[in-house]
Amino acid sequence: MTNDGTIDRPRAARSAARRQHLLLTARNLFVEKGFHQTGVAQIANASGIAVGQIYRDFANKEAIIAAICEADLSGWLQEEVLEAAVAAGDSKAIRDWIERVAIEEPSKEDRRLMCDLLAEVGRNPIIADINRKVDERLNTSLEAALVSLAPGTTKQQRATMMDFILSISWGMVARMELYPYREHETLRRYVRSLLRQEIAALGR
């Protein structure tokens, strides 16, 4: 804000650009070294942003991780796509959304971050809380998708299907990370067919 109460737009733009640069730099370091091996001092050195400024923007390293997870989750979930499909009653678009969440091949960088986040959940309570919030948001979207496709199902039936979908998703990520040299498309086609059968059965 300026003295007359108006927004200092150039300053706000610089602040947003600095934050974006910091998050991109931190993300690259996390991919390369992992969360556990990357500290704020390293992020400061790589980004050219002073440690003091980083702490003015983020309370700690975990807050940086949370911001990265938020941005990645928003891009991956595409909640607005699902919301539009549900509002239009577009069953095919809803099924396509579920299949993308379950079996889409993430980039090597995304896989590294996902696996590192999973490893940190068991030893860092702040990361565990970030994961819990991600899980809640993902389950909210999946619940909306399944209610639209199969409104007559019970909450327990939907919960089981959501667990199934997320198990597939994490399993595919782990397989691609563990065996990057293998061919995965055949398995992906099989899993897609199985998932379609289970979703169709849920609606009956």
C-alpha cells in the first residue's frame, strides 16, 4: 500500500516474481537433493535471495514445501475441469478426470518430489500435516466425481473406491520411479481397463 491507500502494483509484482523465483529454485533443489538435504541457506545461495528475505516470505523450509505442494496440486487436480464436468453431468469427462488422476505418467521431477514427500511424512510432523491436507483436498474431488457418476452408492463404497484409485496412483508412481527403464504403457492400459470396469460396477 502507498501513503494514499492505493496498492503499489510494481512492488507487488516484484514481490510475486521474487516468490515465484524462490519456489522454482527450491523445487529444483528438492528434486536434486531431496527435502532432507536442502536447507534455507542453500536455497538462498542458489536463488540469490537473502536468507532474511526468505524468512520474511516463508516461516520455515516446510512453508516453502507447502507452497510448492499447493501449486503442484492445483495444476495436477484441475479442480475447475472436474467442477465443470460435474455441473454439466458429463460422465465421460468425469471418468477421464479420474483416469488421469489414477494413471497419468508424472514427470521425473514430479515423481521425485512425490516419493520424497512420502519419505518425509513418517519423520516430519509438519510434512505429515501438509500431506494430510493434500489428501483431504484430493478426496474431496474424488468424492464429488464418484457421487456424480454413482449417486446411489454409500459413503463406504465411495471411500473404498477412492482408496483403490489412490493406491493405483501411488503404485504407478512408485513403479515408474523404481523401474524407469521398463515399458509401462501395457500396464497402464490394463489398469485403465480394470478401473473402468470397477467404476461401471459401482454405478450399477
